[in-house]
Amino acid sequence: MIRLHNLEKSVAAGNGQLWLLRQINLDVAAGDFLAITGPSGAGKSTLLSILGLMDNDFSGSFELDGKPVQTLNAKARQSLQRDAIGFIFQQYHLIDELTVAENLDLPLSYRNVPSAERKARVGDILDRFQIVGKKDLYPKQLSGGQQQLVAVARATITRPKVLLADEPTGALHTSQGNMIMDLLAELNAGGATIVMVTHNEANAARAGRQIQLRDGWIG
């Protein structure tokens, strides 16, 4: 699903370069659950940004779902991101002016999914995530854990090939965080491919495998 070969990224710093990622070689198969760990400044968020096709300024090769990302133009990258990637962030990024159901419907509307199918998918995922009773509420009426639950539901409603999670429990209490990790484990058991950045050792231990970044290198 994901294949990185000698991927590197640097930024200009004075008269030289500051390396953010060095010689990253990584394969993630369909159905994997990978945790990326490491101290602050190690390059975790930089790598996740590249995997999510939000940063195309790198050297080396990156293959996503069989497509060589480094050769794609902006339109093709945007299309691949829309079709293949789902994002789960530490901050929920729900739209306050929309209800839960409307927040879930929004990514489908961007993909020109027919209205009847959108309605059916929203109904299915409300039921699957056991939030039918919250569908007409607004984000500010929900707890942090409930908002993250909706955010995970929104990330999966488009049926992406890969879920990218950036500290998905970082803003939650322990019990709420456990609920989200249980849900990610369930999604992975159902076949979802997940790449998660986390500082939380207990969360990382629940992934199928782990890699550690340190100073931009895989340790």
C-alpha cells in the first residue's frame, strides 16, 4: 500500500540545509497498523504530512496504492489524496456550524457521491459508531471523546485505502482515549490500513508494529 525508498527531506538553514528526514525506507502493506514513535522534532509529523500528500517537497521515491507520488502533478496528487487517504487529527477539525450528520456528509459531497448513497452511508456509519442519537447535535454539544468519535467516523466514511492518525488521543482523557484506540483496533481488524503517530507508549503497543524516528532517521 505504501512504499518509501531513500526518502529524504530538508529545508534551507543559513548557508546550508537542515535535514528533517534521512534515507527513509519503509513498506506498509494493506491491513497493517503501524505506529510511528519518537521524541518531539524527530520528523514524525513531517513524515505523516508526506504520507498524506500534503507535502510534496522531498527526494527519493514514494509509492501509494501502486502510484509513484513523486511523478504526479498537483491535480493527480489531489485526486489520489481524496480517494486514498483519511485523516484523524488530535484536534477534531469538525465544523461547528454543522450537525454531526452534516459533518459526516460533507466529505461525501466533495466526492460527488449521489444524494441517496450519501444518506445511506451517513446512516450506516452513525449506526456502526453508535452515535445515531447524536446526529442532530452540534460539535460543541459533545464531549471531547464524542467529537473524536465523530472525527474518526468522518475519516472512514469515504472508505479510504489508508487512515493517517496524528496523536488521535492526545486531547482526550484516558478512558476516552482507550475508546478511540479500541475503535482503531476494530477498524484495523476489519481490514483498514492505519498509520498512527503517537507519543503514547501504550497506544503504540496496540499497533501491529512500530518504528521509531530519531533526528529524522528510522532507529
